[in-house]
Amino acid sequence: RFEGVTMAPPDPILGVSEAFKADTNDMKLNLGVGAYRTEELQPYVLNVVKKAENRMLERRENKEYLPIEGLAAFNKVTAELLFGADNPIIQQGRVATVQGLSGTGSLRLAAVFIERYFPGAKVLISSPTWGNHKNIFNDSRVPWSEYRYYDPKTVGLDFDGLISDIKAAPEGSFVLLHGCAHNPTGIDPTPEQWEKIADIIQERNHIPFFDVAYQGFASGSLDADASSVRLFAARGLEILVAQSYSKNLGLYAERIGAINVVCSTSDAAARVKSQLKRIARPMYSNPPIHGARIVANVVGDPALFNEWKEEMELMAGRIKNVRQKLFDSLSAKDKSGKDWSFILKQIGMFSFTGLNKTQTDNMTDKWHVYMTKDGRISLAGLSLAKCEYLADAIIDSFHN
Ligand code: PMP
């Protein structure tokens, strides 16, 4: 009976890593998945994570089940990190926070919540967006459509397109926004543009739904990177926010994140939380504890918290350095007069190169550079030593 099962296509992002592993060429470079590497291109475990884990070992903590909503100490600090500990919405108990299986699992809880309580409501997602967003809403049977975001002419934000598409959406739609460091484009709205977006969302009675996967990675400052979310919260709006610690704490495989639902009253928050728990229970019963303890120890301890900020600045700084070097190499080598300054304007882990599918095939087939077919490269997987090689590959691919 399983004979009838067809082969699923490889995942467009994680499939790139599989192809990279199979390549035996010495020059190969994996710029597919957004995972931080050192200058030696090795995975990096943060010192604060090791310290937190040592403390956890010393305490010989047990492995009892967590409650369905996760570790209380984690849920407290994660909401505070996002909104600011002194935010009235926290003090008023208006935020329902449930630990999720990293960003993806938290988005999934929110998607099922939307499907259950807002049947027929549409989620608007940016064009382009992180590939898994569409999978998550499809599998949760939530209808979605795209709003304009990226303008290939300016290699920047199509702000007018964005505004008119959000305006035109049915009243009461959910608008999925990347809190900072938009994936894949690396292009964020300015603070003035965020205000405008909030105006339209309010006017149309939409519900803002933030995906925050890179807090600290856009500017290097945790507070600055949460300013989009806080701006919406300050308007008294109801908001959904999914959080991930994969990138900023390097906890990729621990699957640690959260879904936060900002409600109008603490009563509503309690009810929403009860429903999120009801969704989680038959899916995975209760979340894993290890990553939650790490986050609670780092974010909840002033000394480790400060150390974390320094380490994050180091990671963000290394990415800025390779961004600069890649721009310098491209500008020096390319004789066509093409303006490469968009690379410096983009922020976060990625650069959206504008390479099309044929050109990205050339990057991989001829140059052994692995990247997603939308033209995105992860600068977190690039070293200063490899910038010149990558610049040669990009120029060759663009002009052939
Ligand atoms: N949202 C966006 C925009 C992302 O880029 C990612 C990670 N690539 C995620 C969510 C979720 O990742 P994770 O499930 O590892 O937290």
C-alpha cells in the first residue's frame, strides 16, 4: 500500500545543505542555510551557552516533563526581551506566551490558532519571503496571499506596492511582517515606514503577525531590533509574535522559541493561552527543556546577558566585515559598471543578489557555491578569505 507514495521534492533551503555535503570539490562553499559560521567556516557555540550549560549541569536538574506551555522562567524572559521588561502590556498581563518548537513551531501554533478562531481569514505574506512560511500556512489550511515587498529595479523596498496591497486586503486580515532583517532580501522598512504600515493596518482592522527570527542580528542591538514590534504594541493593538533563538543564541538544533499573543485584556490573554495549549497538546504534548533553560539562564542573568550582547555584536560584526569585503571585491573586479552598493544597504545574515535561477545554477555547477535558487546568499557562511572567490563566481554568473 505504500507503493503508491511518490517522492517528495527536496526542501529548497535544507536540500542545498544535502547537495553541498555530496560535493567533493575543495573550493565548495555553503551559502544556503542561514547558520552562523566562524571565519574558519566552523559552527559556533556561544560562550554564554556553554556557561549556562555548565551551571545547569552543576545543579543536576531533572528531566521531568514541562507544562504544555513550557518553562515559566523562559516564557517570562522571552516576552520581556521582546517587548521590554517595563512594557505596560507585560505588567498588565496582556501577553499570552507559550514556548514553541523554535520559530517554525511557534509560527505553526499561531497558524493553527488562526485556522481555528478566524476561519477564512487570510494571511498576507511578503513577496518574497522565507520559503517555509507558505508551507506552514498551507499545511495549516490557512489561506494566504502575497503583498509586494521587493523592487528589483531599486533592489530595495517597494513601499508603495506594500501599502496598496495591505490596504486592498479584506478587512481583518493577518499581516505577516518580519520584525527585523527581512529574509531573504535583507531590506527593512525605515522607522517612518513602519509607522505608516501600522497606520494602514489599524485603519483596515488587520492583525499584525510578526516573525522575529533575528533579534540582535540586524543592528547588533536587541532593543533596536525589537522596535518594530514595540511600535505596534505601543498603539494598543492586538498582535501575534513568533520568536526564535536559533540564530541569536546559536541554538538551532535545540528548537527553542515562543509564540506571544498580545491581547486587549489579561482575561483574554488567559483564554488565548489556554487555547494555544490545547493546540500544542495533541501535536507534541509539551516542549523540550534544554534550550528553554539555556535561554532562561542567559537572558535572566545580568552578567550572562551582557556577555551575550558582546558575543552577538561579534557575530554581527563579522558578517558586516564580509559584507564590506564582498562589496569591495565585486566593485574592484567587475568592469561592467554595475552598482553593487545594494549589498551594503542590506542587513542581517543574508544578501539578496538578484541572481536568477540559471545564474544560481552556474554558481553551483561551475563554482561549487551552494545557495538558494531565489538568489539569496548567507553571508554568515562566508569568510573574508573566500570573498574574492565568491566575487569571481558572482561576476561570471551575472555576465554569462
Ligand atoms: N522565520 C524566518 C524568517 C527565518 O528565517 C527562520 C529561520 N531560517 C525561522 C522563522 C525559523 O527558524 P527556526 O525554526 O530554526 O527557529
